[in-house]
Amino acid sequence: MNRNIFLLTLSQAAMMTTISLVLSSSALVATQLSSPDLATVPLAVQYLGTMVMLYPMAKLMERFGRSVIFCSGALLGAVGLAGAAFGVWIGSFALFSVAGFLIGAFGAVGQYYRFAAADAAPVERKSQAISWTLAGGLLAAVAGPMLAQWTKDTLTPAFFASFLVLIGVALLSALLALGLRLPPMIRADKQTQRSWAVMARNPVLVMAVLSGVVGYAAMNLLMTATPLAMMCSGLGFAQTALVIQWHVLAMFAPSFFTGTLIQRIGIIPVMLLGCLLNLGSIAVSQVGTELAHFEAGLILLGIGWNFLYVGATSLLTESCRKEEAARVQGLNDTLVFLGVTTATLFSGVMVNSLGWQTVNLYVAFPILIVMVGLVRLMNWPHLSRLHKE
């Protein structure tokens, strides 16, 4: 692993630790500052910050370079975390909520670590670089809960110390960015720049974006619906926490070998395997709603997400010209996060109105559509040639 990949993996771990701890504590903090009815408002503002800032961050990277924007984004996150900590301390729900937008901007910058890793790696090792960078999430899966447990009640009010510690984590991410030595991004020539309509004729690019959006949204829908479904099945919070922890580990642990698997059998076979694992998770949900069913289903869902998401990212890097990378990556991640936000927004309503098993069946449809598209893409006559046509 070269220096850049190592630093980007640590940056991914720092960013994911920050985001995961905020996600787990935001609703609790908002409830103590306001009321249960407004518990998800700060989190919604954070999601909004990420979604709104994704495309502008991509364009800024094209102009100023990835390292500068990675550092700036982490500093914005530190400012947001400081604002959130101050909001907790003085009991201001409004300040805590607004601070979420800047934390979301940090999350937006973090979405581009995997693309930076691909740019920093030789062509034959791009998939491995993407996979290793995402493996930083495995460190976050361990560090996030540990930090929450150690710091929640260290100072009063609750979680005040947690946000203070996260300021240091964000500053560490900024320092890591300063150590990066990434190649400059190639800026687009507007006179020769292709339109979106022209690029949309490339089925490789279309399937890369569609697979990323569906894979992430489907996973997030079922992941965020799981706690409610387990509660409805009579299972306790400790059991729910265990299932989610296994799911997060399953999401990122395969990253240590996903890139190698792609090298050996190809991108599309790995993505199809990811779809099959997702369908396996859905099948398990139809068997029953005991603890073992949730554990097995969420583990399969996590591994399936990893294969599909790493594969979609690898396919995306191969499906556009280098001078189009900022535009394409910005649009891709904006659509991905739009899907994630929408899925999160409606997951609770869907489980309450339709039931856990029915929701799973609905998720199977977009997964099957992606599978059909990938199978057709395997037979596309130009697939063996450069995908940037």
C-alpha cells in the first residue's frame, strides 16, 4: 500500500468515525434539547449539507486540487462539531441543528476519498485502491462505538465530551490531507466538453451510476428500518445494537479482498455477486423475524453492499474521461446521496405501514433491475474496449 492510499484509508476512518458517532447520538441530543417530534431535524440538516455540497466540492477539487479541499472540508467539519458541542453545552437546539450542515460538508468531502485513491493508483490496481480506502470504515465501526461509550457521560450535558473529541478527529483528518501527494486533476476544456446527453449514451457509465444509487439506497433503507423492525418483533436494544454492529463490520471487512477479487474475476461478476447476496438477505427476511434471521440477513446485506458499491465505483472510474471525472463523480455521488436520504426518510413509514418482510420484497425489484442491466452489459460488444467513448 503506497503512502497516499494509507493516508486516505486513515482519512476514511476518521471521517466515518465522526459521521457514525454523530448519527448515533444526534436524535438523543436533539430530544434532550427539544422534543421527540424534532429528534431527526439535526440529522436531516446534516444529510442536506452532504447532498448540497457534493457537487460544489467536486468542482472545487478540479480547480484547487483534492488535498486542499480535503483539508478544508475537514476544517469545516471541525467548526461544525465545535458549534454542535457549544449548542449541547448551552442547550441550543437551533445551533446544534445548524452545525449539522457543516458536519455534512465534511461528509461530502469524505465521499471522494475513494476516487482520490483510484487516481493515485496504477490502472491495474484501481479497484484494490478503492477497496482498501473503504476498509477505513472497518476502523470506524470499532472506534465510533468505543468513543461514544467512553465519552457520553464524561462531561455534562451528555454527549458534550463526545463532540469535543470529534473536533480532534476532524483536525486529524485535516492533517492527514496535508500529507497527501495526489496527482492534479485534469480540468475540462469547455469547448470539447461532452454534454450529459452524449455521456448518457454510454451504457457502462449509466450502469455504474444506477448500481451505486440502487445498491446504497437499498442497503440504507433496510439498515435504518432494522431497529424498528426488531422492536416490532419484540427484540431488545442490546440485540439491535449487536445486529447493526455485525452489519457495519460486514460492510467494510470485505474491502480487504474485494479489489483482488475484482482483478481475478472482473468488475461485473463481483457486482452480480453483490446483487445475489442482497437477494439472499431478502430471502432470509422472508423465513422469519428471530434474532438469527436479522443477524444473517444484515450480514449478507453488508457484504452485498460492499461488492456492489466497490464494483460500481471501479466501473465509474473506467467509464469517463479524466477531464470529466469531477463532473461525473459529483453527479454520481449527489444521486447516490439523494437515494440514501430518500430511503432513510421513508424507511420508518414503510415498515410501519407495510411490515418488514413486505419492505424487503419491494427492495428486491430495483436489485433485480440492476442485475438484468449488468447481465446485458456483459454482452455489450464494446465492453472489452475503453469505456470512455
